[in-house]
Amino acid sequence: MFLEPFISSFLGTLFLGGVLLSLPIIIHLINRMRHRPRQWAAMQFLLAATRSSTSHAKLRNLLILLMRMLAVLTLFLFLQRPLVGGWIGWALGGAPDVILLLVDRSASMESRVTGMDESRREYALKMLADAAGKFEHNSHLVLLDSATRQAREIPTAASLPELPDTQPTDTAADLPAMLQTALDWLIENQAGTAEIWIASDLQASNWLPDDPRWENLVTAFDSLPQTVRVRLLATTQASPGNASISVAQLSRQQGGDVRLAADLKRSQADTGTATITRTLNGVATELETSVTGQSTRWRHRFAVGDQAGGWGKLELPADGNPRDNVTYYRYSDDHTPAGLVVTGSALGPLWQAAASAAGRDGRTPAKRHAPDDVTPADLRDATLVVWQAPLPEGGMADALRRFAEEGGRVIFFPPGQAGTARFAGLGWGETETGGDTGFAVGRWDETQGPLANTDEGLRLPLAQLGVRQRQQVVGQAAVLAAFDDGQALLVRQALGQGEVYFCATLPLLAWSGMGDGLVAVPMLQRLLAAGSRRLQRDSVAECGEVGAGDLQLEWTSAETGQRGDVQTQAGVYQSGDRWLVVNRPAAEDAFERVEDAAAAGLFGSMPFQLFQAQRDDTALQGEIWRLILFLMLLALLVEAWLVRPASLPEAVPPKPQPAAA
């Protein structure tokens, strides 16, 4: 589609320049051969007289040759119309056939630039539009944004900041996926010489420098028949201080209370108070909380009575990035959680009591089944499954996996015997005895999960939990609690919208002191409430990751009453009796960035140029043809002065001869 003659390539341009540059040399040598020297004995004495001026003549001839070569070279450069300055200037480079503009539209790109009334995204678009305007008459401009990852040709560079696909979003970016789309486009359209311009803030969660796709991408680009150059505009200018907020946990309790936990993160460590505006069904209330360091878990509880459901948001005051100051939530109808216990041991009554659910008529014990009697139908109304038996296999394992993917919680306790079965990649290893001293719990996550501190800030007594016997957990998972020797006590594996847990000990005297209920009961009650999500008709998703089924529905924003774009804009949306809560990805609240050298190394052997944006940049490039034209004229003037004819000596009048006698 965009194939052009190879004369536009660098190799063809270099060959043409070499031919033109050799012309002055050839002409100069031919001119020197016009007068052939002849030996004349009578004139030999004159050679000695003029030998002292020979070196000056050679120098003048050399200067004449150099000026002629310089004139031809500058003429050649002038015809190429080179650009220089900033990150766009490639020496002797002509306009490529295609320029792919990869624009990062993630939420982190909305952070403001210090001293300027614009975001990193707005700054990048302005610079790209200015630079691409120099090429739009000779190159095809193709836009590829991080939110849609669709390549679209744009008519003019000036329209870039106003296009719908360059506006702000609450999504994250995936740079390897964007480059893969660019590669596919180049192959599909059979493009000629191409350049890829990337505008990004180098956020590590978007660049994924450890992703194995980078190596495959570089290999694929190198295998293309044409050369593909990469130019990166790193918008890493200084920004004002920034804080972000996100809802980490939310559950509705019996009695009309809603509990939520929110994470507050700051770009700079600080200690003091933070103001949080809580909006509940359109009514705003200002709250204050104390913050310490860069990350704080804030817990809040409020009463909603017998309301069927409601929505709200948490908002921070304006700062360096207004895009991460808001997070949305929804509490839905009052669904009574229900537990299911699968065990054949004597611990059945204890598990039933610990996983009991509070209702209007008191507490209801969890249902209990033997491992051979439980069926997938028993999972229909459950929110938590306590499994103390050999790991399930076959149809029951598939049903339990679907239960977790729908939002339920499953926790496995040691069966006492090692096995080869695995569930969600985890299994049971050998049983270990701690002797007289036992195993001490060394650390656990106090900010999130079933072992977190209470709403009042009280810690669960895991430090005093004596463990005499444990069973090793086999497999890779997030460790929420561990012993002093590093072995895991409680691990978590995410599965769809739910979670799977493995606990390495039992509430038996021969195993541990967990039977007193100070650890086991709070842990199971929290899992019971968290698993109630699977009974709700609410969907929770991250921007850019909304399911295909939800995208087919027409959603209306609960905040504005207008139709919204659930794929790119965070908010609470409604479609009939369905609700959808969309927030920005949690990775967008991370402040780590990829170093310049690491970013350059990701592109391997590809031609790469990095430009660090600065506050005082007014343009990314400029044409220098006027300077080249001036140098050409100067070279011609010097050459004309050197070849000027020497001035003739004034004629001496003859002396009068004396008259003849």
C-alpha cells in the first residue's frame, strides 16, 4: 500500500550523495590535466626561483577543491530538507512512509506538569502535533492509543489533540500490546519505511519491563524488510504532590451497616490528616483521617438501615493528578451470607459455629456435609466453603472453581495427609511437628485480608498463637501470614472475582491454639461476608477490562444520568436492574517508573532515540535548510575568491634611447 522506491531509503540517499560529492573531485582533476608539462632546459633556472611558492599553490588548489565539495554537499543536504532539535531530528533522514503515533492515555498521564496548566497527556499531544505537522504532506500519520489499541489514520497533525481517541481515560496502558498492534498493522498494510513515536510517562506498571513479550517484539521488528525507528517522548517532568484513593474492601453487615476499607497512597511520605469527601446516594459528607507514610489503610463504617441498595464515591482534594482522587462503590441488597462446611472429622461442629451467619432471628449455623455426600447443588446459596478433607477432583472441583470465580470464598484446612491433587495450583505437602517450642507466627498482613486489624485498629492475637503441628502448602500464592522460618501459615490465590485460601494448621490442641476462636472466628466471618458478592447482581470491573457481555448493554451513569463509556470512564452505572461499578486499575496508583537506560534496553538493536521532556521546551524540532543554504553560498564565495585571476604588474614605460651620433 505504501511501498516506495528504495531511492528514499538511507542507503539510496547515501549512494546519491557520494556520487554528487565525487563530481567536483573529477572535474578538478580533469582541469589539472589540461596543460601537460614539457621539459625545456632553458627554463630550468626559473623552476628554482618559483619553487618556494609551490606549496602555497598546492594549498590554494586544495582549498578550492574543498570549497567545491562543500558547495555540492550543502546543496545535497538542502534538497533533503533535514530537521534538527529535540527528539525528532535524525541526521540525513528523509520523511518516512508511515509514522505510527502511540499515545498513552492512562490515568497517570493526567498528572499536572509543575508550573504549567496542562497534563502530561496534553503536553505530549501538543509536541506530537507540532512535530508530525512537518511530515504530514509526505508521510501517513496513524494514531494508536492505549485505551482502544486500534490503529486509525488521521488526516492532519493539528487535529491530534481534539480527536476522541486522545482524550483522558481511567484506564491503564499496555506498551507491549500497543507495539504488537503496531507490528501487525505494518505487516498487514505492507508499509515501507516506518517510524514509531511513543508518548508516555514511563510508568512501570504500563511498560511491564520484565514481560517476555519485549524480546519477541524486537525479534519480529528486526525481521521486517524495512527499517523501523522508535522515538520516545518521556513525559517525566516534575509534578506537584499527588495522592490517590481506592476502595479495597466493602461488605454489608446484618443490621444495616456497610463496612468499607480504602487505600490512600501518596507520592511523598507524610504524616498528618487527610480530608475525604464521602458521597452516599448523591449526598456529600466531609470526613478526616490520619495518614502515616506513603500508604494508609482507612476503614469506615456507616449505617444504611433497610435500604435495598445504594451507591457512592470517595474523593480527595485537588492535587497533582485529579484522575486518581476518586473511587466508586456500591452496596447492594441485603443478602444473608451462608456457609458450607465439608469435613468428615470431629471439627464439623466447630466449623459450623465459626462460619455461622447472623440473621434477623439470630445466628444460623453453616450447613455441613461429608466429602462423599456434597454435590454442586449445595453451593447454590453459599458464600463461603470451609473444606477440611482431601482436595476435590473431577466434577466437584469444577463446581467449586466456578463458585470462586463468581465471587465466593473457599478456604482449605489440612487433611493430615499429603496428596498429589491440586486446586488452583495449590496442594498439601508433608506434615511437620514443632517439638517442644513449636512454630511461632512471625508476620502477617495487618492491612488487608481475613487477618487484618479490626475497624478499631486492634490486632488479631497471631503473635500469641502457639502452633505445634502444621502441613506444608505446595504451590505459588500470595502469603498473608508466615512462621518465623518462612513457611506459610495462610496463603491466598485469586480466582476470577473470588479467592481461594489455604491454612496450614487446625484448631485442635494437638495442632494449635486456634480453637479458642480469637483467630479462626474473625477470619471465617470476614470470608463469609466477602463471599456474599456472588449473590449480588452487581458487577465490579476495572476500566478497560469490562466483560464483553456487559459492553453489549446500554449503561447510564448514576452520577450524571447520562450514557457513559464504561470501558474508559470510572463510575457507577445502571442498566435495568443491573449495576456496574467501574474503577481505574489498581496499578495506576503505583508511582514507580522505568529508568531511561532500562527503557532504551527494551528495544534491543532497533534504532531508538529517547527525549526527556522539559518544562521550557517550545518545539521538538526545527528546519535548518536556511543555515545549509547560507553555508553553500559562503562556500561558493570563498571558491570564487580563491580562483580569481592574479593582478598583472603595471607596465614599465621603456627608457628613452639616446640619439644616434
